[in-house]
Amino acid sequence: MQDAFKKEIITIEKRGVIVTMNGNMEVEEVKLNKDLNIEEQETALKQCLNEAKNEIQNKLAKIMGPMMGGLGF
């Protein structure tokens, strides 16, 4: 099942900073925006990572729900 999760991919962009994460919540790719200063890049990166994690969790919950008998896991 982990292999199936790994195929789920989410890409989030904030202010030119891009993060791609798979369904195992492993970061596949990070692209920074050289036009932002360090603090702006750090903030955008944190936002991307948090949003990607949340989207992956929601996506997997929708996949797992029917498998768990609709128990809402």
C-alpha cells in the first residue's frame, strides 16, 4: 500500500517557492525563488510544506475511508 501512496503527488507553490511531496510525505522536489530574501524563502517554504502535508493527508483519508468500511479514518 505504501507504494500506492508514493504515487500520490502534491505540488504546492507560494511566492515562487515550489514543493512537491509524495503520499508517503517524502519531499520529492524543492525549488526556491532567488528573488526572495532568506526570510521570505523560509516562510514560503514552511507554508508549502505544511499545505502539502495537509493535502496529502486529506487525499489519503479519502482513499482509506472506503477501505476502512467508511469509518472516517
